[in-house]
Amino acid sequence: MKTGTVLHILGGLLLFLSAALLIPTPFSYYYQDGQIASFLWSALITALAGFLLRSLFVPEGDLGFRDGFAIVTLGWLGAAFFGALPFHFSGEFSGFLDCFFESMSGFTTTGSSVLEKVEVLAPSTHFWRTFIQWLGGMGIIVLSLAILPVLGIGGMQLFQAEVPGPTKDRLSPRIRDTARILWAVYLLLTLFETGLLMAGGLSAFDALCHSFATLATGGFSLYTPSIGKFNSLWVECVVAFFMFAAGVNFTLHYYVMQGRGSAYWKSDEFRFYLFLTLLATALLTVFNFAGKAYGSLGESLRYSLFQVCSIMTTTGFATADFDQWPYVSRFLLVCLMFFGGCAGSTAGGIKHVRVLLLWRHFRLQVFQLLHPKAVKAVKLDGTKVAPAVMQAVLGFFFLYIGVFASASMAVCAQGVDLITAVSAVATTLNNIGPGLGGVGPMANFGNLPDFSKLVLSVCMLVGRLELFTVMVLLFPSFWKETRKPLWFWQRKKLK
């Protein structure tokens, strides 16, 4: 790993973040909420840190995959740390750990909060909470690839390390152009949803902030009851539609916008994703109606559909306290937490393509037991899946179970009850937001022990970066070929 290159590029990311920290200041000025100084100081500190890293350390050539893993992991940690500064300076949070938890939850699009009442936040703080989710949704690294020329070299290494899913779709030979295309689609959908929400009676500020959280599948709302605050069928339908859309591979959206209308249906993963969404909605509607959670099938369908889209896409919005639903409904929601969205979407979770490949691998194993001499292979979209991809999927699933079990044990060891602990790990590892019990949709994470908040913060990061990106840094072999950084006064050695 080229330490100097990694630190130099991290400095560029911090400079970008310092500029982003200035964006909420016009909102603070307009609403006169007294938080301008919080953002100015945060931007200044972040810019100073970025400037020092850029100035002190010299880049040493092209990036390797080790460098990409280090930049992405450290970049997200740095973003969460410096992104927590406005929360800390605002005085609206109890301690810096809570600020860090909230910031990590935002950048990783998890949506878990330590706040009991989010209405106490200033408008500019609300904007920052949802805006960092929007940045984290498509990915800070991918955004940087699109707009920072310094990251053009070795961009594929960062793209491979950051984009969720077992496959990486390149829409252009140049990775920077791919990033720009994805962000253009992301921005267009965000603006479209904002307009529809405003048509439903929301203010421009409410519509924009909730669009940020929806397209990022983040789930931070400006109100404690979440989307249920509006009690509007129009708003719920719009948000549910865009949550579902955000859980789809953004490459497919681009293809459809280019006139390839059959792109959705040609995707095995999309058909599987749609089928599970419809099946889960039907089951949940029946369970809730039979369990007398709602008085009519129509009402049960309304709330069940929204919650399926919210949990399946790992957004975490709520229109009802599903922790009060029948046990079978809650069990189904917990199962849905692990699926997540499609690869190449803003959603978290295991991803539907991995679940689909595991299912087809299982069927193949059973088939070969019955027909030992048959020669068949797992296929996706009509193409044979390479053995290396299947090995990666199986390895991911094994590692996922190990992280889930270990983190659940660590939280339980802090005296947290089993339902709260397990659901808290499930919801943070899958970047969802609310869980069950003490971290249910109408509760928060603020009462958990500090160590549990740290464990859950790690779960957010590990889940957002698809496990391996972070875990690889824990192996001693990763650091064996690490080069000492070159300082700025050693620049001549490169010539």
C-alpha cells in the first residue's frame, strides 16, 4: 500500500467534505436557527485537516487495490468523524459519541438515531442529516470520481471497493464517466420525487429533505413519527414508489431512460426483487388483517406495502409502529431486513442477486445428487456464473453470519435484552434504521451503552462497504507491503 498516496487522496476527500459543510449555511440564515457558526467552524476544521494531508504527503503513482480498500474505509470513517462536527457544535446532542453515531448512520444511509425527538433539531441540522444520507447513498467515493480529477487515476480500484454488490456495472469505458452517469440518474430521480411530494402538499424543505432520505434509502425524517406524520396516502405512495426504485440497480434505470424499456424485465435480479416484494406484501397484509392489527384489508394493504418497501430497501421510514404488529408479521419484517435491495442500488443488505445465486446453487447441488453425471452451471441473466463469483458469494454469506453473530453477542454482553440486541445488529448491519424492542420504530438508540453504540457504528460501516472492504484491513498480510509515506520535502526523490 502506498501510504503517501492514500493520505494525499484522503486530504482531497476532506476538502470536498469541507465544501459540503457550507451548503447548510443558507438554510441556517433563512430560518435564523443560530447554527451558521457550527457549520463554519466545522468546515474550517475539516478544510484545515484536508489541506495538511494534501500538503504534507506526496502521491506515489497509480493506485492499487490495497490503496482502494484503505481509501474507501478510511474515507468513510473520516467523513463520519468530521461530519459529526456540526452536530457537536450545535449543542443538540449529548456527547460526541452520539454525534459520531448519528453521522455514521447518515453517511452509511442507515437511519438509526440516538434522538428521542428529532423535532428539537434546527432546520439546518435537519438538512445536514438528510444531505449526508444523500451523499452516502450513491457514495462519497463515487461522487469524488465524478468531480475530482485527482481521483481519475486508479478510479476503478475505488469503484470496485465502494460500490455495493458482487458485480460492478460500467456504463462507460472511463470510470469517471460511469460515476457521472449514475449521479445524473440519482439527481434526476431526487428532483422528480421532490416535485411529486410538493404536489402532495409538503413544503419545499420537507419535500427535499425526505427525497434525500428516500433515494439514499436512508430513512432520516424531520419528524419522530416519520412519514406517518403526514397521514397522506399520496405521500406514502410516492415515497413507497421511490423507495422501491432506489432499491433497483441504477444501471437499469439508465438503460430505461435510454429507451431500452425491457431492461428491467430482462434482469433476473429485478424479477426476483419484484416477486419477493409482492409476495411479502401479500403475506403481511393477510397476517396483519388476520391478527386484527387493522380493520379492513385495504387499510392492512396500505400500511403493509409501505413497510415492506421500507424494510426491503433498507430505508427505514415508518407509517405505523410495526413493533405492535402480530409476532408473525414482525418475524417476516426481520427476515426482509437481510435481503436488502439489488446490487448497484443505494440499498444495503445481502442483496437480492446474492440470495438468488445461493438459491440456484442450492438447487444445482440437489440436482447433481440425483443426476451425478449431469453437467450444469449456475446462470444469471442467461450467462454462466464464473466459479470465482460463486466462491465470493459463499464467502460473503459465511462472513456475514459470523459478523452478525459476533456483534449480537457483543451487544448482549452489555446487558441489552436479546430482541433489542439482535434486531439492533440486524438493522445496522443491513443499514435499515429501526429495529424491534428498545430500538423499535418509535424508539431510538440513545439509551444503549456507549460500547454498544461503537459496535453498531462498526456494523453500519461494515454493512455499507460490503464486509470484505473493511475486513481485509484486519489481516496482517494487507500491511506487509506498506510503503512509508513521502513527505513534501522528499518530492525530488520521485523525479
